[in-house]
Amino acid sequence: MKTIEGVGFYTVKELQTVLEVTQTTILKYSTTGIIKGVKIGNSWHISEIALREFLGLPTK
């Protein structure tokens, strides 16, 4: 996980392990807005906050 300004960001590959879905599914979720992601350089990253919102968990 990469941390920027105190917020942790997962790569698509890291989330694949956490959510037990394919990288294609995570990319689809990010590009369609199902889960909020940001593109940094050539790769998508999903913040801890966005992941918690997606899972329906309270944000810190």
C-alpha cells in the first residue's frame, strides 16, 4: 500500500487479493465509478476510504 498525505492507497493487484476478485473486475469497478479510484501515472489506485465506502464500512 502506498501512503499519500496520510491516506493509504491500494493498487489493483493488492485489492485483487483483499477482495478475491480479478484485476479486470476491480478495473471495471474503478472506471465505472462503482468504487472510487484514481489513476496515478499508468495505474489505478483505490484509497482506504473508498474501499471502506464500497464495503459499507464506516470511514475512520
